[in-house]
Amino acid sequence: MSLTIWTNVRFADGAMRRLEEGARGHRLILSPHGAPSILAAGAPDPAMAEADVVFGQPDVGDCLRYGKVRWVHLTTAGFARYDNDPFRENFRARGAALTKSSAVFAEPAAQHALAMMLALDRQLLPTYRDQLTDRSWHMEERRSASRLLLGRTVVLLGFGTIGRRVAELLAPFRCEVLAVRRQTRSELGVRIVAEADLTGVLARADHVINVLPDSEATRRWVNARRLACFRRGARFYNVGRGTTVDQDALVEALRAGTLGGAYLDVTEPEPLPPDHPLWTAPNCFITPHTAGGRDDQAEALVDHFLGNLAAFAQGHALTDRVL
């Protein structure tokens, strides 16, 4: 089956050649309006009207406008721009599919979260700060403050592709892993918890990892009321979306000392302004939305798309399908 594929990805030459070679036998339309990054919304492009398949970050209006499109594959793990009733109804009515690229970003994001858990538990960050400043030798203080991850209680807020991989990486540490999500069906090695039971679960957690996506239902989901339920000294990590956290409430919890620490890879807004109080909040550590990063990102995104393209052409199930 020969398909017309429209894309607005702008990858380095090697990844683009990989895409062109993998799509051989299909017609490939390269939009002149390339998205500046995989997180940026694409510009409208009338050339998309000819496409059966779309790869990248297409304009939402174009997706709804051009009824020939049968499948859209996004280069991001999130899909907030497309997560609304008009979009869902339009795609379902015409039998179109929407897939995303969580499979590409789950491994690096999960490793990133685990790295920060270990860094905080083993006092690596304050020790590095000593090296950069007065080079003081806080041996007894750092040793006595060091924790083991082994056997700790970890709560995952959300349990999608990234959450599952975090749980797998935690298995050797024999942690008790609990995950909060709407669907309460059982999962191997993880106890699924209903939102109604969250208060008691948060009170037991040593580490709370937020992997919630951005949506109307999740905005400011981690609020002052839920932060007040955390066990004193617990640590909070956000590798989901910055919009899911009430950042003012988070700053207050850190300043009050009720929260043991926070690691944020995502914030609202991004970039975070230099004068934002999160930068100077006690025990708050920030990375600039790098958790999903990997040196082979472009190639991995192309390979993920090409795998799904082969499945789509043969009428098989698509990976990372959301619609």
C-alpha cells in the first residue's frame, strides 16, 4: 500500500536520510514550515491536505480540516494540544488514529528520575555544592544524612509508559511501589491505588514521582491540599508536566520544611524565569526539561514512526495509540 506522508520534522541529515529510506515506496511531503523543536506547535500547511499519514507536530486545525488524514503520529510523549472533545470526536467519526512517542522517551525519563532519587538519597548534590563553593569536608554530616533506596515506599502519580519503566527500574531495590490512576486493574509488582485512597498512601511515601500528563483534569493536581498529605521529609519529583503542580504551594511546602526536597524537570512556564522563587527554594533542584533527552533521539523517533508505519500499512495495531 502506497501512502502519502506529510512531515514537519527537522532532524539532522542522518536521521532525515533514515526517514526517507524507511519511507521508500511511499510519497513523502516535507513541509516548508518545519517545527523548531519537537515540543513546538507546527504552523498550518495546505500541503497536508494531500496526506494519508502525518508525522511530527501538525497544526491542530489542519488535522481537523483535512479529512484525508487517517493517522497522525506525534514526536512527543504528551499530546495536550490534541486532547480535547472536538479533536477526539472528529477523529473517531472518521476512524482516524492518533499515536505518540512515549516509547522513545520512557527509558531516559525513567532513568533520569532514578538518578535524581539516588543523587538525593546519597547526598551527591549538596556534596557537589561544597566542591563548587568552600570545599568544606562534611563527612559526618553527609554520611549520617545518606539514605538507602532499598525497601522504600514510592508512589507514582500516573502509570503510563514512563511510570511502568520507573517501576521496572526500582525492582532491584525491592521498593514498595504504588501507582495512582483512574483504571484500578492490577499490575505486576505494583499496587494500583484509586484516587479516593490517595491521602493515606501519600502519608506513607518516601518518594512521590509525578508522571501526569497535561490536561484539563490534571492541571494543578498536585496542590496545597495534596502536598499537606505528604509524610514529613518525603521527596517529590516531577518528570510529567509543569502545569500539573501548584508551584506556589510547592515553594511554601519547601520553605516550611514539611517536604524534604523536590526535583523538577518540568516547570510552568518554561524556561523558568531567573527570578522565580523555585530557583532559591530550599532543597529544590531543577533541570531544564532534559529528562526525556537522549543522544539518539532523532533516530529513535524515526524508527518508532517507521515501525508504526509498517504496522499501519499492513492493518496491524499501532504502538503508543491514544485515539
